[in-house]
Amino acid sequence: MKRLWIGISLCMLFAGLWSIHRTSKTALAQNSSPSWPQWAQNPQHTGFLRVAGQNLNEILADIVYDPLVPNELAAILKATGQAGLLVHYQVPLVDGDDVFMESKSGMYNKESYSTQDWHQNRFQWQNGQLVKEWTFDSDWKAPGNQNDFWEPVYHAVLANGFVYDPGAGGTIFKLNRSDGSVVIRINPFGSIDSNTFTASPLTADSAGNIYYNVVQLAPGGPSFYSKDVVGSWLVKVAPDDSVTKVSYASLLASAVIKGEPVPGPNDPCKVQFANSQLPWPPSPDAEPPTIACGSQRPGLNVAPAIAPDGTIYTVSRGHFVSRYNYLIAVNPDLAGKWAASLRGHLHDGCNDGTVSGSVLPLNGTPGGCRVGAHNGVDPGTNEPGPGRVVDDQSSTPTIAPNGTILFGAYTRYNYFQGHLMQFSAGGDFLGAYTFGWDSTPAIFPHDNTYSIVIKDNHYSGGSYCDVDAICPPDRTATNPASPEAFFVTQLDPKFNVEWKFQNTNTLSCSRNPDGSVTCVDDGSHPHSFEWCVNAPTVDTHGVVYANSEDGNLYAIKQGGILKQKIFQQLNLGAAYTPASLGGDGKIYSQNAGHLFVAGN
């Protein structure tokens, strides 16, 4: 009996020591600086971490976080006739041995995203395995449906030793990191309204303040765009849980407007010409139709960015239109500083052969504008190209080391490529690069300067319209000067190209149930696969990590040299997903609803 008691006592002692060890380990992790705590790593969204990434020698973990992918793929194929996963996902958040990642459950219904449920999960590395520690069931819901836009992102942040997670009605949850319990629900609005949505990833600044966007819809209506918004807000939550908020209407009213004045909700805003008037523009001086603009509100999925001086940057758009948008600078006290219109800056559209930077075929040729069109205009509206903000994208502002702000806007007239737009810290437009669609660029600081890393897809499909007879879908055949091709591109601060890495893989691959990989050259991707990363990762040596629709995670060395690649699950058209990097150099990526971790 005495020996048994001694044995029990020793077991209790070791159990207590192990508990203390684990508690201390958790506390240490909470007190350390998170290695990848938020969208694009830091408040400036630069996607850079000063650690060396591990080699892509093997898949260290494979966790299914979205079991609804087969249903999502089937619904999208039925609705569009094309295979693709039109869903945005959280970046894996990494802090020491802890990894935080979303998961989904419920039912997928293309008529309403709200039939699904979202969860936040804490995993921990234990003996080389990524083990789930807890799951928190959020009541957050995504607005809209598949007919409105791609599924919006549900996105937490690590700050102040806690996990802050989106909730319903414009609220957020403050969660205990150790067990996922709710410390407090932070509610800026008093009650919880089902038509009010936390509509962006959460961003934390260096002082632990949390920022996010909220949109309130009018009740009723089958579409997100059926009625104008009731209101929208930028919310700031301090480490002591106190809340301040400001409406987007107030931000724009108090800001110095740079460029075109802000239209009112009922003012006319230009939309594109009708297909019956193709080729566009219908005449050299044609005026496009207009509709009511709707209220300015944040673009969905736009994570606020915070500069080192405390200035907050966010992006607004007209609720009913996508061509009337503003990059907004906000003072730390949430007063508007300036708002720079994204309109009127782009002059690389219709092309008589003399337009610098245009990728459009010559006027009068297949895919080109109507003969006589003014040089450089967007053929859809016959005006200088505006940087468009569409709710399908997840582009978010990036603040470069010199204080300039980068934002990936959408443009249709250059084969869907969009533009990466650059503004000064005072709101002046500085220039644009001819790709920006659904992209948050990364920054590689080096040699007392920096470089900008962005995916750079030259898509096939109609040049500026969706009518094959006017805008042929085979870009390579009709526009050999600018063929279909897919690059990761590095730019200098003035947008000069430093290097490009082209994906040339044409093999369609899938992972079998036994873990083996089968690849075939079925002719479906003769020009290779597009880059589906929406926020690439750069390590301390300038190695770029980016995932492709061919199912591979790539490591690309400076100079545009392939270092390694590793296959994940499936070659799959979008979702556009971000990558992240752990403090130990492991790389976290996503493919087909799986979280993959790659390393030595």
C-alpha cells in the first residue's frame, strides 16, 4: 500500500510539473512576439519575416479545414460551367509552436453563405505533429451569396496575448489562447443585428489596438446590392477593450479629397456600355450610361493597414458601383486625414499602336477597341481607367518602408489583370503596374532599399469584354505580343521590373488516397497555371513562397530562380489564398480546403 501511495504521489508530482511546464510554455508564447499574427504578417501588411524559410523537402502536416469544398466546387461548376473554388480563407496565424486556423462546417448553399458555420482553431506542434488543442464556434456569418461575389473572408488576429475573432453583428470575440474560452464579446453597437457584418480581417497595430470594418445592410432583398447600405464603420478596439468607431461618411466628410469629389448616394455614376454597342467605345466621344452610386462603404475583405506613425489606411467604394473608390488615410483619433480617388489615373487602354504600357490589341483588330477610339481610355466607359474595387477581391493596402501606399485594384480592360496603384504618404498618385487583381504585395527590404513582390498573371479570355466575336478568348493566338503567361514579379520602388519567374508547368496533378501523386499532361493548361496566392511570403534571404493553381507551393530565390516546389493536394482554379511563415522557418500554405505545412 505504501509503495502504491508513493507511486501515486510521484505520478501526481510529474503531472503537476508537466502542467506547470505547459502553462509556462503557453505563457511564454503569449508574451513573445508572434511570428505571423495577422494578414500579411504585420500592421503594414508587408508579408516579410526576418527568418530563413526551411527547405520544401516534405509535407509536415495536412489538415482539412474546409470539408465543404466538394459541395462548393459542384455548386460553382453548375452555376458557371467552370471548375473553381471561389472562397477566401484566413492566413494561418503562427506564434511559436501554436498555429491558429479557421475551419468551416454546416451546409453550402449558393443562395446564401449564411448556411455555413465558421470556427477558430488552435493547433500546437507536439512531437512533430500538429495537434488540435481547441475549437471556438463563432457566430460570424458571411454576407451575400455566390451570385453577389466570392465568399468573403473570416479572419482573426493575435494580439495582447489573446485571439481576437470575428463575431456576428459587427462584434468581435476576445478569446483565451490557452483554452479558447470567451474573455469578452466586444460589441460597438449595443445589440446584435443580423444585417450587420464584420466585413474585413482584423488588424492589430504595434500598440495592440485592433481595427476592422463593419457594414450594415438594409433588411430584405435577394442580393447584397438590392438596397443601399444603412451604414458602415471603421472600428478601433484598444487593449483595455474600450471601443471607438467612425462612419465612412464621417471619414470622407472630414478628409481632404485628392482628385474627384466624393459622389453622393443618389448621384449618377458611370457604368459600362451595353454589349449591343460593341466594339467599345461606341464612338470617340460616347458617354456611358449611369446609375445611382450608392453610399461609400469599405470594400469587403479590405484589412486596414497602420503605418509606423499611426496613420490608418483603408479603402472605400460606392455600394452600387465599382469605379468610384477612395484610398482613405485616417488619423489615430479616427478623424479623416485625406482620401485619394482611384479614378482618372490610368491611361493604358485603347491603343492605336502608340500607347505605352497597353496590353490591348490594336484598335480595329480582334480584341481591340473601335477604330477612332481615344488613346489610353478604358473602352468600357470611354474615360481614363479607374482603379476599381470589387467585393470578389481580397486586396488590402500595403505600406512600403518609404511611406508610400500600394493597393491592388481591379481593371477589366487589360484582360482582368488589374493594376497595382501607388500613392504617396500625402495622397498623391505616383504610378501603377499592370497587375493588381486580388493581390496584397509583399515587401523585401534589402541593401538600404526594398523590392515589391507580386503575382503577375497574364490571363487568357476576352481582352475587355465577354463576347467572343469581339474579344476572342484565346489571348495567345490573337495577341502574340502579350500572350497568356503566369509570373511572380519583383519590382523596385518605382515599379521597374527586377526579375520575373514564369510558371511553365503544364501537368495536372492530384494526390491519391495512398499519398502518391498522379500527374497527366491533358492539354487543359498549355500555357501553364496562374498563381493563386493573394499574399505571398518573403523570408530574410528574399526567398519568395507562393502557391499556384497547379497545386504546388513554390520557393523562388532572388533573381527569379526556382529553389524548390512541393505538391500539395490538387490542381484547382482559385481560391486565392495567402501563405505564412513560422518563426522556425516552416511554411504554411493552402490548397483545396487543406492547410499544408512544408519544411525540412
